[in-house]
Amino acid sequence: MQSPVMKAVYSFLLIIAVLHMVSGCSARTPDINAPNAVTDLKAIEIGGMDQWVMIRGEDRSNPVLLWLHGGPGAAQIPVHWAFNRDLEREFVVVHWDQRGAGKSNHSGFSEETMTLDRFIEDVHEMTQYLKERFNQEKIFLLGHSWGTQLGILTVQRYPDHYHAFISVAQVVQPQRAEKISYEWLKHQVDEHGSRRQKREFEELGPPPYKEHDRYVSFAKMKDSFGGSMDIGMGQLAWISFGASEYTIRDYAKWLRGANRGSGPMWEETRDLDLFRLIPSLEVPVWFIVGSNDYNTPAVLVEEYYEFVQAPRGKELIIMENTAHTPFMGDPVGFNREVNRIKQSLLSEQEGQ
């Protein structure tokens, strides 16, 4: 789901970028010093529009890992290098600015195209492009937050194209998640909140939060008590500022996309219920969730993990002392788990 903190991060970043007058810089992704490496930053026509991807890996013959970012709107190209570059040793890693996000948030972008079906077909088209380019029968799909909704619906529709689905902070049942998070937040505010925070919490009231703006206020308050982002605003801003893949114009696009967030899809996405929609999966699935995540509560992810039928295998990985972004909160541990998933799955396939 949309993170208000990330919006603030990029507001701050935009100010820094203007002050440093970097608007004339061209975007590129650094080379990798390996004989069979791939480093690419390019626009591909997907779903009738140019959408930007960054493709990086030390060995282009490695399995492809397509990462679906959260939001919609929270594109991750500007921060990838600080947390998850180690994955490039074992995978060809593809970070993709989805339609309306980051470098793919073009002038005149039509919000009417932001529908679940269109996003699913975008993933399918991107998957086909990657399979053909790297001559691979299947790829790995990883989704974070909103990307887990998109990812799980995609592997349900097109299971034959994926080795596995790696879910990070799975969105399971948004309205139940709100109730779970509200009770946790109430305790935090009662025990640790300032007078202002207690007043704001009382004004917010209990869920359901049918209005998108009201949900954003709720999410912002959860984050202020450590239930969402694992990295502070200032640190993320400076990390983002170091990315060579974005220009000042790209940061402005990112900010517009993040501010838009899930607004155009609010009615379509907030009522999704995986218990009803996806009782089983035909691909192996790994659920990774932070123990302190109260954006997509860990207890609800665990409940869905126990419920979903996955004949080809499933596993739940709870990352202690992390919240909604375990790949930032514990990047070493996260990267190790993702690499383990690859090794265990491919070893099992070779043995069959």
C-alpha cells in the first residue's frame, strides 16, 4: 500500500536535488565488472506505453528475478543499490517502474488505465519480454506490498511462466488488516503518544477507512510508531540522491506518482480478499514478512499462509526486528533468504 513516509522522502529529495542543480544530469546504471554481466536502463513498450526497467546481473545466464514494487507509485530504482545489490550475483535482477510510477509516470499519463487487469497484463507482457530476451522458460517473481496483490493475481492467471512467487509483506485482506493495525496503534498511542498524537488518533476514529485520504492519515500514524518503514526519511532521501539512474525530472515524476498512490484504484483494491479469491496456487510460494509489520500485519500473513493450498510448496519466513520493508531493515538477511529460495527450488527441480 502507499507509504506517506516515502512521499515525504521524495519531497525532501526534490528540494535537495533542486538546490544541487542536477537537472542536467543524464541517467545511467553503473557497469558491473564481470565478463558476462548485463547492465541496462531502458524504456520498453508495455501495455501501449513506454515503461522503464533497470536490468542488472553479474551473469546474464542466471535466473531472472522480476521485482514488483509497492505503492502503486513507490518505484524502487533509486534505492536498489543500497540494500539489495547482492542479489545481482545470483540473479538477473529487474526493477521496473510500473505505469504511473517513477520514470514511467509520463506527462499526460491517464489514471484511467490504472486497473488491476491492466497491471496484471503489464506484468505478463514484461515477463514475456524477459523470457525471450534471456532465453528462459520461467522467471522468479517477487512482489512487495501492493506488488504482492499484483504478483499473486498474476501467478494465479499465468502460473506456467514462473519458477516461484516470493511475497514480501503480502496484502491479504485490507479491511481486516486495518482492524488489526488499529488495535496495535491504539496501544502505542495510549502508551507512548504525545498529546497531539492522542488527539489526532481520536479524530481519526476506528476503521473502516473508506476514504483514501483517511487511510493515508492512518498509515502515516502507524509509521510514526514503527509499524511500517524500516528506514528513516532522511537516510532514504540521501540514499536516493545517490542514484545515477534518476534525473531531477525523474524525481519529480516519482513524487507525482507517490502522491497519487493507490487513489485511482482504491475501490478496486481495498475490498480484495485472498481467502475468497485465491484459495490455492499452482506455483511454489514463499511469504516473507517483518515481525513488526502493521501495514500488512504479520499475523494475517501467517493466517493466509496456513490457509492457502500450494501443492508445489510453500514457506513462511518471519524476519525478526523488521517491519513493512524487511529488505531495508535487514538487507543481508533478506538477500540470503532470497538466494536460498533460488538454490533450494532449482536444486529440487534438477533432482526430479
